[in-house]
Amino acid sequence: MDYFNEDERKKQKEFAAWRDRALNPVIKLFLALRLSPNHITIIAILCLIIGVALPTQFEYWWIISILLFSYCVLDGFDGPLARRIGKAHEGGAMVDMAADQIGVPLVAAAGAWHWGVDPWSAVVFSASYISFIMLAVYANQHQIQLWTFLRVKYFYYFLYCSSALIQYEILVYATPVFAIYYSFFCIHALQRIYKHFDQLHEASKPENSLEGITK
């Protein structure tokens, strides 16, 4: 259950195998502390919430950056830990995916609150981003090929931290662009999914089956 295409999934598996080996010392530490994958997920989300709740004055930029970076890093530990203790399953993958994607709407909301990002841009960006991720997962499950797309999640977090560092409203300009971008890809994904099932429906009609037998 993911939103990677076939080529990306192969690379992702190779990266995950390398990552599990590299993170082995930290995983052992988590096991010694009796931390479960869900504990790691909760800690990661707390880092995210605190990071976006902090004031965005210059003196806080490094704390915000550390917290958002910790959120991103910790999100990569729950999977290897779950595999180590034998608790990797679809339910855990769904929780991991939800925790992984919740950062975008929260950071976009924080941009509207702290930086004056247009609320409609923040809402459209958040909604289109989450919608597209869901559509991409659905398309992959049914082997429907989508166009290659950019994942701006981490770049958006970087822009948020950079705004606090230079005290400039970067997200005011970036958020509408990303909103348009993901809205376009939502339409593209819906078209591809519709076309796929429309073709299956046409192929399954009785007259098409009889025509094939006649020929």
C-alpha cells in the first residue's frame, strides 16, 4: 500500500533494505527502551504539532527546524521497528501513511496562521494533496499508470523553516502554485482511473464477448 509506481517501488525497496541496516543501532535502542512503532509515530506527530505551533520569529527558527526534521526522521523509524518485532501489517502501514501525510495540511494551516498565506490556497493545497495521495494509492493497487509527479512535502517543510530563518513570507507565493499543481494531478488521476474502468466495462459487455466468439 503506497503511492509509488513500479520503477519507484523497486528503488524504494532497495532504499528500505539499506535504511533498515543503517538504522539497526537506533532500532536496538528503541527495543531496549520498549518503544513500539505506535510510540514512535506519536512522538513524531508531537514534534510536528509543537513545531508548527511555535511562534515564527527569527529566534525560534532553529527549534522549528529541529522539530520538523525530527518529525520527518522519526517517521522513517516506525516501519523498520515494526518489521523487527514482527508487527508489520496493512493496519500499521495505514497508520504510518496517515502520520506521514498529515504534516502537509498542518504546515499549510500554520502558514496561513503565521505567514498570512491565503486560507483558500492553504485549503485547496491540503485537500488536493491528500486527495491525490489517495488516488495514487488506489491507482497503484489497480496497476493504473499515472504520470510521474513531484513530491513537494519535504520541500514545503523546508520553505516553512526558511521563512522563519529569513523572516520572509515564502509560503505566500509557494502555496498557490502547489495548490494548482496538485489540483491538476487530481484531475489527471481521476481521468486515468475512469478511463481504466470504462475500458474494463466496455470489454465485459455481452455483445463484445459474443463478437469475440463469432470471430
